[in-house]
Amino acid sequence: MKTTNGSGPGNLVDFPDMPRLPKGSLRGLAGAVAIGAVALLALTSYYQNEPYEKGVVLRFGRYVGTTDPGPNFKIPLIDRVIKVPVERQLKQEFGFRTAQASQRTSYVKEGYEGESLMLTGDLNIADVEWVVQFRIEDPYKYLFAVRDVPETIRDVAEAEMRGVVGDMGFNEVIKTRRHDIEEQVRERLQEILTSYDAGVDVKLVQLQDVHPPNPVKDSFEEVNRALQEMEQAINEALQERNRIIFKAEGQAKERIAQAEGFRVERVNRALGDAERFRLLLAEYRKAPEVTRQRLYLEAMQAVLPGMGRKLILDDGVEGLTPLLDLSNPHGAAALGAASQGGAQ
């Protein structure tokens, strides 16, 4: 191809001819481009939600619907899908962060002390670390009702935790009322988020670690040890006191029972003796001689077995004394018995 240069009428410049594609090649190229475009549209129109996700579909930025887990389709280049993990338990950490989650999870606390240092109701400072676990219930509200739901949860949870801790004493926060604190914060947090239409369900508020601030932690532990030793000494003293008191009470009850038994025995015996005497009196009045003789024989039957050797003599025996061995106590007792027998 020849053309004239503008510098002069006689100057000619040769340009190479442009290559020309055959008509069949142009058609093939157009077909390939069309197939590629269709494949690209098909690929960009297909998407899949995981089992724990739902997809929020936006068309030109406007919400048009929510898709369930599994394969789904959208309009290419027009629709946009935001996947929301509705079945996962999400977590917010306060006062610390998880640095590495594994079998031995590591945590980082430096830089987050401002979240955990709180003033209690008795004007002490407590270092309170806790976790908020929640689940997304309504993806639309979660994305569009509140600008930043996780940050809102952080702000509201921290405000409510400070309010609840500020109403309680230091020992209650550290030891005795941890469960009450968790429940109160969870209920208040859920109530506020519901009023915001945040679309989340607060599942758990859990205190991880509650302790005094590090600068006074050693002193606090020393005080706790002293209090524990004091309580131990008091408990041991109370135990010894109770042991002595219970023993004394048991002995007193035992003696009272013995005295009561002795009283009942003496009363019953006295009543029995009185009744026996009345019966004997009645019999004596009926037959005085017989009754007198019977009483004498009963008395001798009770007394004589306890004596030693016994000699029974006739009233008329005389000069018996030289025959008796008076140096023998049994002989002397026998002599006395014989004398009484003779007197009878």
C-alpha cells in the first residue's frame, strides 16, 4: 500500500497490508465468545449456601429475599448475595482476646484492661472478664436494622455489665453472685437488642475470670488466706464447742433418764410395798397368829442362809458354853443364834 507524505508531492511511503481473516473464522470466534459469555453468566448466577448459612439477596442494593442452605441462583451482574451464618454460635470477648484456638488455647489480655476494670458497689475495683454468645435469628434485621450489630452488642454488654457489677459488693462479684450477674446481664442485653430489632438471640453471658487488679492481687490473696485461716480456726472452735456441748447434753439426758428410772422404780417399789402391807394387814386381821408365824418363818428363811454354822438347842439345855469354840467367829455367831433360839 502506498501513500503520499505531506512534506512533498514526490515522497511516497509503503505501508504493509493488514491481514484479513476468513469469513468462517470470524463466525467461529463470535460463537466462542458467545459460549464463553453464557458460561460466565451461568457460573456467576449459581451460588451455594452452607448448611449453617442463609443468603440475603440484594438487587441493585435493595433487599428482595432470603435463600435457604443449598444450591441457589441469582441474576448475574444485578443481584448480590450476602451469606449470614444463622446456625453458628457467635462470640464476643471482653477483657481478653483469643490469640490461638487449639487444644491449648492461648489468650491475650494486654491492651484490653479498659474493658474489664470495673467499680463495684462498695467502691472497690474488680477485673471482670466475660464472654457473650449469641445467634443470628433474622438475617435481614441483623444486616439492615442496626448499622453494626457486633459493635452494638459490645457497647450494650459492657454498659450493662458495669451497671450490674456497680450494684453489688466486691465479694459478691468475686465469689457468691456470679450466676446472678450473668443472668441479669443476659436478660438486660436481650431486652435492649430486641428493642433495637437487631435480629439476634443472646444465648449466654458467662464470667470467665473475676479477680482483683494485678497491682493489688497479691495483697488480696494474702487477705483471703488470712480470712480462710480465721474461718478455719472459727470452724474448729465451733466444732470443739459443739462436741463438748453435745457430750454434756448427752450425759445430762442420760443422768436425767437414770434419775427418772430410779424415781419410777422407787415409786413403784413403794407402791408395791404399801400394797403388800395392806394385803398382809388384811390377812393379819383375818388370822393374826397364823400370819405372825408365817411372817416369822419367812424372815428366818431370808436371814438364816446368810449365817455361818447354826446350832439349834432346846430351851432346857445347860452348860453348853464350854463345848463351844468362842474364838471362831462362826462359833460366836452360832452361839448368838442359839441363844436367840433358846429365848424364842
